[in-house]
Amino acid sequence: MNRRVPEDQAARDRAIRRTDRSIALSAGAGSGKTSVLVSRLIQHMRAGRAPSSICLLYTSPSPRDRQKS
């Protein structure tokens, strides 16, 4: 059976594994940005390379998110 990884999942996996440099994530709501950042932080900590600083910027909630409130 040939299981193909969706392109967006493959991109997230590459961003998590590539811990030798900083990254910037820009994607739509619910696309997994926070999951990628948390996974990268865990990877760094396991390797004994916890970052000295972390910067997270989030924009206003999407209209869909505002409707849930």
C-alpha cells in the first residue's frame, strides 16, 4: 500500500525537523501552526538546545473563530 503524506503535513514535518535555524510560519486558521511551534520547542529541549527567546505573533481571530464565541 502506498500511503502518500499530504503536502501540508509534509511541510509541517519538515519545519519541525529543521531545528538548525529559525523559521517563520504563515498559514490559515486551523492549519497547525501552533502544533509545529510546540513540536519544534520539544525537539530543541530534547536535544539540550532550548532557545534563549521565543516570539509568537498572532493576528486577530478569524471570522469563523469569532462566530464560535
